[in-house]
Amino acid sequence: MVKKVEAKALDVKDLKDKVDDNIFVLINLASKRVRELVSGSPKLIQTEGNDLMQIALEEIAQGKITVGRHKDISEEKKESSKEKKK
């Protein structure tokens, strides 16, 4: 038996807190997650809802999706040159 969960309104301020108060990062992160869901990735939360944007935003709100930071290419070059000098 699946528990029925009512859709709750998500607070934009709480969502922005998850992405360092940057609405553009939030939009980008949610859009990327929606594309993943469309491609067949499984949901990371239990919900009966079918609205993919709502699912993506709930996943972000619950901390299931976070922003990853990629190393800058110049930083990687510096690290590799330091290792070669050793």
C-alpha cells in the first residue's frame, strides 16, 4: 500500500538557501534534473505526483540533489605541474 502524500507548496526562500541564494543556479539545477527524469532516471523521493518540475524541486528541497563544484581547468593544471615538480 502506497501512502498518499499531498503536494505541499514549496517555499522559494528555502529552495534558494539550498543553492547559496542564487535563483539562476536553482533554475539551472531544477531544469537539469527534469531533463534527467524525462530521460528515465528514477525519482529520488516518494511521491504520487507526476509533475516533473515539482518532483525536481522537492528533491532539491529535501537535499537529494545538490550543486557540485567542478575544479577549474587552470587549477587542475597547477596541481598537476606541482606533482610533476616533486
